[in-house]
Amino acid sequence: MNNTMVDKRTVQDLTAAKTKVLVELGQEVYLAYRRGDKFTSILVEKGEFLKDLDKKIHSAIEQKEPEPGDMMECSCGAVLTEDDLFCQQCGKKADVPNIQQQKTTLCYHCDNEVPADANYCNVCGVRM
């Protein structure tokens, strides 16, 4: 089984686990509401677990191997990596975006690192 299939399966499994927890959360909150109980502790416990699942899903998506169409190529057709400053085949300066230089900030809700100019967190979806 190749890495892409494993990555997709991991994301599917984590997403299914998240869905299950969301259903359980809804059921527990509803039952607490019907009994007249407070459900803050239920929300905190399940919320933390969901936040952890969101981070794992995001991490699994980020770690997937690039698809052939995602590979960066020089105008001469040679494959480039993020570390290449110049093409190894023709010597042309590589026009590869440097992701490490992008300014980031932490999401106040889930502590995920997001681009500083992002409007929403790419893990939990909260407005920045």
C-alpha cells in the first residue's frame, strides 16, 4: 500500500472518529439539558478531544506526499525541490516560494500555526 493511500485512510479514520465524537457530544449535551444538568464539563472534555483530532487530521493532510502535479518544475522540465536555489539541469534561478519566510501566528483557539494574514484557522475554522 503506498503512502498516499495510507494518508487518505488515516484522514478518513480520523474524520470518522471526529464524527463519532461529535454525535456523542450532541447526545450527552441533549441528555444533560433534558435532565436540567449543566453540561460545561462535557463540552470542555469532548471539545479538547475534538481539538486534538482536528490537529491530527491537519497534520495527516500536511504530511501527505506531493502528487505528481504538485511537483515544482523548472522551465527546462527538471524537477525542483523547496531547497533548490538554482536548477540542477540548466542553472536557471529557481522560482520556488520560500514557505519558511512566511510570517505566522498561533490560533487563539487551537494553538495551530497559521499564516499571519489568514482570516480563518485552517485547522479549527475560527475567525482570526
